[in-house]
Amino acid sequence: MSKPLRLAIAGLGTVGVGVIKIIQQHADMIESRAGRPVTITAINARTRDKDRGVDVNGYQWMDGAAEFANMDDVDVVVELVGGSDGLALDLAKKALGNGKHFVTANKALMAHHGFELAALAEKNGVSLSYEAAVAGGIPIIKAMREGFAGNDIQAVYGILNGTCNYILSEMRETGRDFDDVLKEAQELGYAEADPSFDIDGVDAGHKLCLLTALAFGTKPEFTSLEMTGIRHINATDISFASELGYRIKLLGIARRHGGSIMQVLEPCLVPKNSTLGTVEGVYNAVHIEGDHVMTGHLVGRGAGEGPTASAVMADIIDIARGFNVPAFGVPASKLTDAKWVDVGETVNCYYIRLNVLDEPGVLAEVSAILRDNNVSIEAFLQRGRDPGQPVPLVMTTHETKHKDMTAACAAMEKIKSVLEKPCLIPIENIE
Ligand code: HSE
């Protein structure tokens, strides 16, 4: 019999348990696909005595995961702990430094330290694999690194956070409150431990950085990412967007602009019949524009036990087969520093919602500001009539420079009858 590939698993939460279940359930199938058995040597989690719904008695329990890096009977360290630093980073460095393959679902770790870890993996001739870190069950890392390897990629963008997509979809379909829907997503096991990671865009931002690096051969760079979450989107925006023929989606977008790259994470209006507009609930979706493949579109479940564990297993089986490609598709030494576009100079159409007092003259003031800042209005909507009371006033614009739009919003916010910061959402007229 061929030598087994021996794993040590750090973290026995939803994903860790999912991986163990697949290994136990599909041992023979995995052996025949990989050409060798995949076995588990050791495990570690925060709490030892807990019923996890899976039999872990045959595996060696270690009190500290760092010990995995020194075990002779471990070939692969599987990190399912999370966090960009601390235990996860320490374990990654020790494992790769000691010649162990490293498989992780940790997008924060990869977005912050992917470059140095990729270099360390290559130096030691081992794999650094993170299919589960982006879009769960969608094999997007493989697609970009291997499937689309013959293409010059122009853009990659998509819905990268299932919790936000679920919240926005549920709010639209049921008219329920943001907090109520978020709570449900947490109960369903989709949300991050810290909900702000989902709703403020951090989780999707981490994933976008990895896609940008794969698309353009640049070092992943989280710190320079422009990020806006979905806290400021309310039921009024969702309903106006629908009326105008759009859906609101939290999109991660990385696009080549000449010699520079735009990398931005923000809610956008997309046409409701576009492919991204029809992706609802916890589903993720990624579009890739390559010069030969044209548009590739992948949709699937982005979170949860099965999809995420399935992605972890894909990496493990690759390693068992002896397949080892550079983490970001090119050797770490060839990854370049991205040159980012000046976002202020980018051009978009926009949706603007103002909460204004219903009184004469407000619209005249608003339109003067838009005129003075080169903003041309495409459509204008006001529903209801409530003299002296707050009412929403919604506009969509023609193509406008980002810096002109933000200057106009800052000026409109100062109008006495404008009661709060304008809600500004770009319109992405994508397929
Ligand atoms: N919390 C993430 C989401 C899943 O809702 O998509 C893992 O990244």
C-alpha cells in the first residue's frame, strides 16, 4: 500500500468536524482518487471533552497545535482556527518552516501574511493551500490559478460574503429588520464570530485581496483596500433599488485600469436580471473576465460545514496526489507590488438617497450643488408628501467622477433640510 498522507487538524469547529466526517465517510474513494490513503494523526481544539457528533477517539489529542509542526508522523497541518495573527500565524510559520504542507480556510491570515507564507512554503518545497478561504464551496482558487491560467485577467468581481447577501435578500423579500436577519444568519452558522467582519465588509475584503493577487500576480494587500459594509443600507434603499430595476449586492471588485488596479469592496446596485442580481441568499458568485475565456461565472455556497470542508479536502487530495503549485499562481519572488488607481478619478453612475424635510426649495438647493460638481441626474424619485416632515429623496446619476460625487455629497449634507449623511451607492451595470 502507498504511504498514507498524515494530517494534523487544528480547530474542531464546524469546518474541522466537516473535514473529519468526509475523511471517515469517503476513505476508500479518497484513497482511489489520491492514490494513497489520507489519515488523521492528531487533533487539537480549545475544548477537549465535547460531543462534536463525530468519533475522534482514534486520533492523538495534542494540548497545543504548535506541537504539530514537530511531529514526524504528520505531513500536513490543517489550520481551521482562524484569526490573522496569533496561533494561526505561529502555526503556519512553524509548519511550513519544518517542511509540513499547510492547508487553511483562513482568509484573514492569507490576506495579511499570504506573501511571506507563500515564500516560506516555496523555500521549503511544500504547499500552502487555501481553497476554503474564498467563497467556500466554489473552487475559485483553482479556477483562477489553474483553470484560467492561459488568460490575461482583466477583472474579477463578485458576491463574497454569504451573510451580507442573505441579509440583503431576506430584507428585500420579507421586509424584516437588519438585526433580526443577521441573528438568523448567525444561528444558521454562516456568520463570522465577530459579526462586524461580515457586515462591515472585512471578511469579503480579505477574500477580495486574495482574488486580486491571483488575477494580477500582485502581493495580497489588505491594508490599502477601500471597504464599505452594509450597515447604512436600509429598507427604503432596498425598495427604491427594486423600483428602479436593481438589486443591492455587496461586491468585491478588482479591475485593471491601464497599468493600475482598482480594488474596492462596497455595496452596489446591479441590474436585477443580471447574473449577480439573481444570486440570492447565502450564495456567493464570482465573475472572471479573461482575454480568451471572456466571462466566466461561478456560483455556489460560500459558507457552512459541507461546502467549506469540501474545499479543504480538495487541497488535501491535491497534496496527496503530489500536486504543488505556487500559492498565488506565480512564484512568490515574481509577485509584484500593486499600483492602485486613484479612486477619485474613477467614473461610475450612482444612486443617492437623501433624507430631507419636505419643504419648498430643497430640491433647488440639491440640484445647484449637483450642477456645481458636474453631476448629471438620470432619474429622480420622491414618494409621499408630508409637509415639514422627513421624506426620502432618491436620484440616480449619469457617469460621474468619484471625487465629484463625494464632494457633492459632502456639500448636500450641509443643507439645513438634509437631515443625515446622504446614502451613496455606485451602480454597476454588469451582465
Ligand atoms: N462569514 C462568511 C460569509 C463565511 O458569511 O460568507 C466564511 O467566510
